[in-house]
Amino acid sequence: MEIEASIVVARNLGLGKKDREQVHPSVEKFLKSIIDANGLDLSNTINMALEKLLREKGYLTPETLDLLGCCSELELSIFENGIEATAQARRRDNLSILLGGGSEGIL
């Protein structure tokens, strides 16, 4: 999984609203030491790792996200296409609207 296509990263960047639940997992000491030594945020690191694992195992898919209703259209686009590609598409759409091309666009 590319970090670029991560919903967690997008939400950390303010491109979506965080919707976190307090849980109390036990983390291996050596992993926590590495996280602390590198100045990483524990919650963000755990969320990114979980997202990556669930995606690699095929549990986290666009269909799953749609079924759960937990993501916005923007976040689903980021998940499928990445942040940069989603941003470029949005810029093209907005420019097209501003230039009077409607949703079909003139670019």
C-alpha cells in the first residue's frame, strides 16, 4: 500500500474527519521503543499499520468501506487513486466549472 493512498494519512492531513475509538491494545515493548525513539505518534502509527495489513489481506476494500459507510467520496477516491491523483482530478473539475465548462469540462 502506498502511503499516498491511505485514508489514515489523508485524515491526518485534514482531508477527512478522524473517527477514532478509544481502545487499549498491548504493544510489544521493542516496537513502542522504536516508535518513541523516532518521535512517531503511537495512534497514527498503529492506524497506518492496521490499514496497511487489512488492505494487504484483502479485508479493506472499496466495497467494504462503502458497505460500512465510514468514508466520504473524497476519502474513497484517495483510497482508490491516491492523494495526488485525487487532487489533480478535483483541480481539473473545479477549473472546468470556473471556466464554464460544466461537469464535462473543456480541458
